[in-house]
Amino acid sequence: MTAKTYKKPVLTIDSGLSEGIYAASGATQGTLNVKYYGVWDRWGTNGGKGMAMADWSGIDGTITLTITFNDTVDEIETDDASVQKSWSGKTATLTFASSASNPMTIGIHLNHGTSIDDLKMTDFSYSVN
């Protein structure tokens, strides 16, 4: 006969880690994560570029990734030329094959005079076809 031992769960807070938002359970096949790292470049008083990274595993197909920010996106770029990019308002959409560069570097441009220091990623979602 084996005795069962209760182990109290432990909660830790790692304040030194980068900020990230993670896909909810029940999401599409595999996993995809996007982390926003902050300011990549400043353009004087006219905005700048923020940096995010996306990585995924266990996904086979075409990924459509939608990222929402707290400010209007003026342009989006990636380090993979095969990615289809679009942006409107506070939302950027990237469509790419699961075989694209992984992890993928994402640059978020603000060209309308607001501070790049205040840019935050507020949400993301993805689907796979």
C-alpha cells in the first residue's frame, strides 16, 4: 500500500522577466507566443520602433497572427520577407507559413508623434489554416 503525500503548490513572481501575453487554452493546434520587449529605436520626437518576438511549435499550416497595441500602428515589419503584413488602427495582422523564420522578430512603427516609450502590446490571437 502506498501513502499519498500532499504537496503545497508554490507561487513565484519573476519581476525580471520580459512582459508577455500568452494564448489561452483551447487555442488552435500547437502553441504560439508573442512577447513585446519594448523600444527598439527612437526617432526624435516623432515616435520610433518597438520590438516583439513571436515563436511557435507544433503548428503545420498558414498562421494568421493578430496583435493589438495601445496606440495606432503606422507600420509593421518582420525579419522574414515572406510574411504578409497589414495594419489598421491599433491592430497588426501577419500571415505566414509555419515554416517561416522561427522565432520571428517583429518591428512596430509609430510615426505620428506619440512616444514609443508608451507603446504596449495589449493582446494577440492566432488561427491556423
